[in-house]
Amino acid sequence: MNSEPVARLRAVDLAATVGISVQQVRNYVEQGVLPPAGRTASGYRIFTTEHARALTVARRLAEGHGWIRTREIMAAVHSGDLPAALAALDGGHAELDRERAEIRRVLGAFETVLAGPSQARPAPRRDARIGEVAAVVGVRTSQLRLWEERGLLRPGRAPGTNYRVYDEVELRAAQVIALLRRGAYPFEIIEAVLGELRTTGSPQRVRAELARREQELHARSLRRLRGSAALHDYLSARVDPHPIPRSERRD
């Protein structure tokens, strides 16, 4: 248990420690971000160094976990529900793990695209019909229609006849889909790949962008870790993780 003396602080002094307004301090108390505050006989809130410590921890948590999860974690801590606080904390780290796995899967899909065979058959004329595209890609026309239904392909329509027509972009998309399906990639990964390709138009640029996102994810993970470490120190100062039963204590 923390044995440091508890000093009283004015709301304005507490707010100044992290550069926020007095009203924000009041809001944090109401939201549970800060511990409950006692009141003087005249009704003023009583703040202490414990509130200053909680405020510093909350700001550090928010840098890595965001304010929504930080409010959830700190409110659970101050209400005495440690399991809920830890569950929220673990959820934040699990999100990063899923995001990292997704980036790696998409990167793997792009490596497959970049290493894939070049067009084995001549490209059809511009605004090719579905049969021509199916022949180039090596699938049935029904497969192209299925991919269109899933939103992966976006063919145009020929004026007058309303036949499906595919420009160079959609032909390339069909080739990418076919290649990744042969590699057993799920549709959600293929959708992510196509979304990136439609944005940049270049697999190489997409690969570089995804690598940059992965580095940003590493930085976010470190910020989240620092926030979790700050919370650990805060909890250690508030609660003895291995309390001695009263019957075993020595006077």
C-alpha cells in the first residue's frame, strides 16, 4: 500500500498539471476517470495527489488506448472492478494483434500478386465482354458474375445492349481475384487487396504503404504498452496484490 503523505490540491492546480480545464477535471470525476472526490463543509471538491496520479495515468493510457477505452478502464478501476479493467485492457492489445495479423495476410496476398505469372493470353480489346475476360482470366463467366455479386468486380454496361463490359482496371481486378482464390485467400483479404489496388493502382506502392502501416502499428503497440505499464504502477500503488490476512498480521 502506498505510504506517501496525501496532499490536498485545488481543482485549478490539478487541471494545470496536465494542461486541461477545471471543467474537464470535474467531468473526469463524473466519468470515473478520476477517483471519487470528497467535499469540504462548504461543498468544494477535495482533490489530492492521488487524483493527480490518476490523471497522469489516464493521459498516458489515452496515448496508447484512446479515450473511450481509457474511460472504461479507469472507471472500472475506481469502482473496484479490476477484472473489467483488465478485460478492457486486454481487448485493446488483442485489437492490435488482429490488425497486425491482417496486415501480414494482406502483405502476403500482395506478394502472391507480384510473384504471379504475367498474362498468358493476349489482353482483350478495351471494354471487353464477359466471355473475353473469362477466357483471359481462365474462369467461367458464372464465376465473374459471382465476384461481381460480392462487390469485387465493377463492370460497366454497354449502351443500348446493357451487356457487361470490362475496362483494363476491371480486367486486372479479375486476374488478381483469380490468382488469390487459387492461393486459397478468403474473400475479405481479396476485398482489402482490391481496395488498395483501386486506390494506388500499383501493387508495389501498396506493399510499401502496408509496410509503413505495419511500422505505425509497432509504434502504437509501444504507446499502448507504456500506458499499460503506467496503469500497472498505479494499481500497485493503490492495492497490495498479495494482502496479508488479518489473522496473520503482526501488531
